Amino acid sequence: MSLAVSSEGLTKRFRSGQVAVNAVGLAVPAGSVYGFLGPNGSGKTTTIRMLLGLIEPTAGSSNLLGTTSFAALPDVGSLVEGPAFHLYLSGRDNLRRLDAADRHADPATAAARIDEALDRVGLLAAARKRYRAYSLGMRQRLALAGTLLRPRKLLILDEPTNGLDPQGTREVRSIISGLAAEGTTVMLSTHLLSEVEQICTHAGVMHLGKLVAQGSLPALRAGSETRVRVETSHPAEAGRCLEALGLKDVSSADGEARGLLGDLAPEDIVAGLVRAGVPVRGFAVERPGLEELFVHLTGEGFDVSG
Amino acid sequence: MSVASLAGTGRFFRSELLLIFGRRRNWLGLAILAVVPVIIAVAAKVNAPGEDEGGFFGGITTNGLFVALAALSVELGFFLPLAISTIAGDAVAGEANQGTLRYLLTVPVHRTRLIAVKFAALVVFAATAVLTVVGTGMIAGLLLFGGGKMTLLSGTEIGFWGGLGRVAMVSGYAAVCLSALAAIGLFVSTLTEQPIGAGIAVLILYIVSQILDTIPQLSAIGPYLPTHYWFAFGDLLRDPVSFNSAGPGLLSAGIYTLIFTTAAWARFATKDVTS
Ligand SMILES: Nc1ncnc2c1ncn2[C@@H]1O[C@H](COP(=O)(O)OP(=O)(O)OP(=O)(O)O)[C@@H](O)[C@H]1O
Ligand SMILES: [Mg+2]
């Protein structure tokens, strides 16, 4: 399996002495949509800056599309830490400037490509407005349009749906999914776990500068175990029955009993409960969500780690 | 560089010029530069300076081209360095400040190419600024005082077209000196993310250099100061043209340009872009 993004021991120590990224070994498979997760300040943006060659790693190395970052960049569209454009230029003029700076871009098709990119992010109507007058969501859309000026093999997007309205968010997700379907690899950092569930095939989780988990979503989920939950008027009885059926880590509280499913079949458990005469009001198999996994990996604490 | 890549850089260069000349602030700056020669011309018309008056002012009433020279020597003292400092300070720091630098670099624009294009655009701006002063000066001067023969500093008289040629040479000299200041500004601009701060720093450097040059005890270092030969363009108004000071002036500007564009490149090529 070839990797669109890979790194080994990627480390950044800032002049302040802080190690913002610590020996990160990324493996983003070609063709995947890779969710790059982590709490605020965990080092996602710093990692992305190193991948794109904006900052020099203190140690380690990285590759994009199997080559050095500078050689790969013409095929890479990127969004880093939010949009940034010239305030007094219009949206279209800002894209013209980006395209003019790209010496691999064909000037003959520039106007058409720029309008197509604007259209794709729903910004054509506001193309002549000065960037200064753009709302946050419009700015974010313009930045996305900038990544779509040319066909790309890889998109590296730092919080692409930040600041977008619900329609914009859906639109951007569908753009990303569409590009992924055409074979573009997408690496996106986000705080929205639902976004990862919806569009990602793979994920990596950063915590305190370290990559604490990485893999395909099913593989990541498999790391934590599925539970069953029985709603009943007799929780104690239900708990005893679950134990008798061989479930581990059984607990009963008011109105329900829980236990680890293990490799038992859920239907056998229901049958067992009914045979034992436990009144079952509801039965659920709870596959752990990414959220539980995320909290498990990065802790409950709300404060950012300085 | 191949033809294709040169063409690609031409497009980026034009976009850079559009950025500088598309900005209202910069038009305002050029307008201010253009006002000074008009004031000089009108003032000389209202109240004619004596023939023995210093600098180029004495010649104004005899030949309108002297308005351009007088305006240039006045504006070289402050307004032109102010304009160049502001634009040069903005070159890299302004893009860093707005965050557009990271998006240029990921286009990708090679860092060397970025510095080269930024400096080339600064040179064009310096030339434009000088032409603005000299151009409006000539128009105002010729309208109010007419052209005709020009009496050079060495006393020789030359014809109108010869005079125009001398004005062009002086303009070129001033543009070269200002380009050296632009190179210093470009370097300062790579050190910070504050464009205004960078501009002010460059202007202060210019003023300090001027001040140091007037202190007799420091005359030994005088020739090494970046502004030492700036006003030596009188050399170019002699017959024959003298390079006693203008020659070292061009050399000094060339060396300063080389040193500081190299320093800007060296600094920028390895700089972490965290803005
Ligand atoms: N230029 C810098 N100098 C010093 N420290 C920095 C610099 N940039 C980032 N850091 C520190 O590095 C750590 C990681 O920051 P980074 O921006 O990579 O986090 P992040 O995961 O992108 O966070 P968020 O989700 O809030 O965007 C933070 O503690 C931050 O304070
Ligand atoms: Mg970030």
C-alpha cells in the first residue's frame, strides 16, 4: 500500500523550548480520507506546517506523494490554520494572484479554472467583493477554492469546515467526498468527530504532540470493546444472568444492566435473558463511538496543555 | 532557467506589481511625491529665486528642467526614502502579517524566487517614484518657465535635449540609490511580521546614516555609509560628466544591494514561517 503522506520521527521543538510535535510517524494511505484529530494545542497545525515545508523539523523527516514536500506541492492543495488573503483585493483577484504565483499553472485557462473553483465552493456571486467584506464562512470557502485551482492528488486541510454554516459544512463535506471518490487523498484536521465518522476512512489522534493512535476507522474501533445494554425492571437479576452467560465486566444500575459483549452473539444473550425470565424492556449493542475512543486517548480534561 | 519557467515568473512578477500599484495607499504616496515639484514650481513663479541661490533653485527660472532636479534633491531627503521604506518593509513582513505568505509558499513558490520577484518589484517601484517626481517636475517647470538651453554646474551651456538626457541620468542614479535602500528594507522585512515596524526601522536607518555622515569626527566612516553618495548626482551635471563621486556612489549602491539582497535571501531561505 503506497502512502500519500508519511513521516518518521517528525519532531518540532520551538525556540521557547516547547516540543510541540514529538516523534510523529504518520502513515496516510493513498486514496484514503484521513482525519487528523487532537485537542487544541496538540500539534496538528505544527505537523501540517512541517509537512508543507513551512517550518523545518527539529528532527525526523516527511514525504508527500513519495517525494520531498517542495517537489510534491504542485499536486497538493492545502489549507493551513484558516484562510489568509489580501484584504483589499476581491475574492477573484486573490485567486488570480495565487494562480499567477504558480508557475506550473497554465495562464490560458486561468480565468476558467478560477471561476470553476469559485463556483464549486458557491462563491461565484461574491467573486467581485473585496475580501475585506467577506464573512468568516466566505473566507473559508475562498481558501478552499484556492486548493481547487488545479487538479490535486492530495489535499491537506486544516479544519476545512471551521466557520461554515450547516449548508456550507455539508457542501464542503460533499466536495471532499467527491474528490476522494475521484482518487484524491485527503488529510483533514478537525475537532468534529461526527465529521470523521461521516467522511473519513482513516484517522490519527494527536495528544500532547504525540500521535497516540492511527489506523483505519474499523481498526481503531476494534481497539475498544463493544458493550450490551439491557433495559429492565430487574437490573440485579439481569446482571446475574449476563454473568452466567459469560459476559465480563457486568454492572447493573437503576433500570439497566451492562456488560462486555466479547465474542458472544447478541441474539443468544437476548434468548438467554428471556429463558431466565428477565423482563427485557430494551436491548442495545453499543459499539464504542469515536468520541469515547477520543476521550479515552486524550483524557477528560478540558484545559489545553501549555 | 528555461523559457517556460521565466514566463511563469513573469506572471508572478506582474501580479506583484499589481499588488503594489493596485493599492490606494501607494497611489496616495505617489500623489504626495508629485505635489512637491508643483509647489516648488509655483513658489518659484510667484517669488523668483535669485540666480545665485544654492542648488538647482537658482536655475529654475531660466530652465524648467531645473524644477525636476530641485524637487528630486528635496524629496531624496525624506519623501522618497519614506516611500521606499514603507513599501520595502511591507514586502515580506506584510505577507507574513496577513498570513498570505504561507499560501504563497505552498503554491509552491520557491523562496529564492519569492525574494527575487519581491526585490524586482521594489526596483520598479523605486524607479516609478523617481519618475513621478522628475516627471511632474519637468511638466510643471516647462509649463511655467519653458525649456531651452541648460547651463550646467561647470558653466557650459547645452541644448534642451542634452539637458533632458542629463535629467534622465540623474533620475537613474537616484533610482539606483533608492534600490539599495529597498534591498536593506527587504532584508529588514524578512526579520519581522510587522510591516509598519519594518518600514519605520528602515527609515530610521536612513536618517541615522544621514546624521552620522554630518559628524566631522566620524568622517572616516562616512564613505561606507549607505547614503554618503546619494547627493553626488551633481557630478552628472558637469561637462564632461564626472564620476569622482557618482562612480563610488554607484559602486556603494551596488555593494549594498548585493549584500542585503543576499542577506534577505539567506535569512528567508531557512526561516520558519509560523504566521
Ligand atoms: N510559533 C510558535 N512558537 C512557539 N510555540 C508554538 C508556535 N506555534 C505553535 N506553538 C505551540 O505548539 C503547540 C501546538 O500548536 P498547534 O497549533 O500545532 O496545535 P493544534 O493541534 O493545531 O491546535 P488547534 O486545534 O487549537 O488548532 C501549542 O502548545 C502551541 O502553543
Ligand atoms: Mg490548529
